Amino acid sequence: MDTVALLKRLTETVGLSGYETPVRALIKDELSPFADEVRADKMGNLVALKRATTGDTDAPRARRIMLAAHMDEIGLMVTDVEEGFLRVARVGGVDARLLSAQPVTVHGSVGGKHTLPGVVASVPPHLLREQDRSKVTPTKDLFIDVGLPPEQVAAQVRVGDLVSFRQELLELKGGLVTGKAMDNRASVAAVVLCLELLSKMHHAWDVYAVTTVQEEVGLFGAATSAFGVAPDVAIAIDVTWAEQPGVSNNETFPMGKGPTIGVGPNFHPTLRQDLENAAKEQEIPYHIEPMPGFSGTDAWAIQISREGIPTALLSIPSRYMHSPVEVVALKDVERTARLMAHFIAGLDPDFLDTLSLQPDENADQSGKGDA
């Protein structure tokens, strides 16, 4: 599968938190060729099941591994229609510093569905008080201009309508791509590519590939889907901070050199070590990402579902997170997919019996995979 084309489809499709229907339909089409069943649950999570390929019909029920990548994206919501201009509020963690002058799409709902191009505008700096010119304009003081007279705007847009960033995928040099919603469609792409790889491999565990909803506003889809699927182990996939100017290397990770593997109280230590071992066996580079507290990912909700689920986290480094120009490396997406596929293919039926809360003391703890 062409990774660039897959990312283009995923990132350019709209799916704000709580309103994921368009992107869910697309992901269903992407996963269906590689899954035995695909369904949406009551919360809106998409659950794709790829059954174990042992071929033994008399074998007991296969163990379950859940791959969780959230499909929702950040955006805006109309709060007022004011003389033909739209006031908005943020849906998810939109950075107010980046809003001014952004091209957007307004998803109007009055009298049917109206998709209107627009721009986020604000008072020109010349007309601001001098002390306000260097300040970030609060979201409440911004407005969206769609270019129509007030009566036409009122006929097509109402309070509660959604606004998404209008941004196409762009290929940069060096194997990088940029666009909106790489957080977390890059991870969704890795899940799709993982199932494609597994379609050519034998695996003893049932694989539940879940694209979750409402991560950006509270991890809600992860909590409900983990309860519903009831996996024996889980891997959450998300993005993390990549190296960029102005940020300490102690807080970021290099791009194009593989995913990160989370370590901390949110993650099962033996499961994390086994992912490291699988990366080394496949010569997949990786980095260890310390998270001593709240991980801020679906893993946080999955870990404490039901009686507790051994959970790990793989993250794809991304620059300019929570902006319309997030950047990821294609190699990192593909390596994340390959690591998950080979890890799953290597799971024995009795793997769960080997999990303990103490990883092998003789295992390499250096935190670096092979280059």
C-alpha cells in the first residue's frame, strides 16, 4: 500500500472529536480488505477483527490483542453568527496562537449540508492598541469570514456547526509529509499497514484494530472500546514530540529513526520489554520515552478498563503537534506498522501466562534499538 496516498486520504478527511462519521467511513473501507469483521460500537469507535490464523478449529478461544489509535482531530465550533461573521470556540487542544489567518472549512447544516470555504480573521494590528499588538488574540475575539452576505450566512450556518482546518497533505523533502490531523491519523495509517502485513503472516492471537473517538477531549472512546473488546493485552499508538528548533532534545525524539516505546506506570514492564526485543529482532530502530505520570494517550484509559489490561504505547515522532502543519516521517509510520505486525505474529498462545510485573533483569535496558 502506498503510505503517502493512505495518509493523504486519512488526513484530508474530516472527523472532529465527537463527530468522526466521515473519517470512520473511510477507515472502514481501508481496514475491511484485511479484517474478518468490521463494526462501529455504540460510542462510534470502529472495531476491526482479524481472527487468529492457526487453522485449528478445535483450539480454545484465541487470546485478544487490541491496537488502539484515535481517529478524531481538533477543530472549531460555531458559537455565534454575527452580521455574517462566525464566532467560534475550540474543539480539543487547538493552539490559539496559530488560528489567525488560517484557511478553514465551515460545515454548515441549515437546510442541508453546506460546505463553505472561509478564513479565520481578526482585527488588523494597525487598529489594535499598541499594548495588544504583541499578544495572542483570544479565540473569542477571532471571527471567520466566508465571504457571503449576512442573510446567506444565516441561511446556511447555525450555532453548533463545525469548522475544520483546510489543509492538503504536502510531501516535503527527506521522506517527510505535512498536513492536518497527523495526530493521530499517522497512527491510524500504521494500524492499517499492520493489518495489511498480518494478512500475509500467521498469528495465534485475534487482533482487534480499534480506531477510537474523542481522545482529544477526554480518552472516552478508548475507555468504552477497551471495556467492550475486553482484550488480554493492548497497544496504544499515538504521536509524540519530534526534534525541532526551540525545544530541548531531552524532551523530543529524532524523526525517521523509528517509533518510541513508552516506559512508566501506565505501561506493563514486561510487555514493553517484549516490544523492545521484537524491534531488535527485526532491526527496527526505536527510542525509549519516559512517562513517569499521565501519558495523555488512550493507553491511560485502556490500562484500567475492567480488571486491568496490560498495555503498551508506541508513538510516532511529529513536529508542530496540534497545528494544521504537523510533520511526520514516512519511515516512522511504516516501522511502527512492521514492529506491531512482527510482535503479534510472534505471540504464542500462552504468552499471557509469561507476563509478570518484573521484566527480565538480564534484558538490555539501554533504550536504543539497532540503527
